[in-house]
Amino acid sequence: MTINELSTVVDRFEGDYVVLTHHGEEILWPKDRVPNGIKEGDVLVLIAKRDDDARKDREELAKTVIN
């Protein structure tokens, strides 16, 4: 499994989303997917990991649908 981290800063809140910034780029992230109590200026670390098992499951499903 490959894991990567991305440090972001909470820029603002827009509706149901938190606007995070990373090197000038904006990322919209659902508010219900961040810790309670965050505020503008807080640093959030996003973790991305590849799920090889889920990929295999999707490939098997696709094969089943095609056949």
C-alpha cells in the first residue's frame, strides 16, 4: 500500500465544504469529513492511500458485468 500526505490550510468555509489551500491551489472538502472544531488557519493533513484490494474488487465486478 502506498501512502502520501498533503499538508493543507483551512482557508474558509463555503456551505457544506471546507476550502483548503495547498501551494496556492484550492481543494473543496466535505465539512463532515474533517475534525470537529476546526477553524480558519488550522493545518489539516490529508492522507491518500491506494487500496489495492478495492481495485481488484472493482476489476472483478467489471469482468462480471462484461461477461
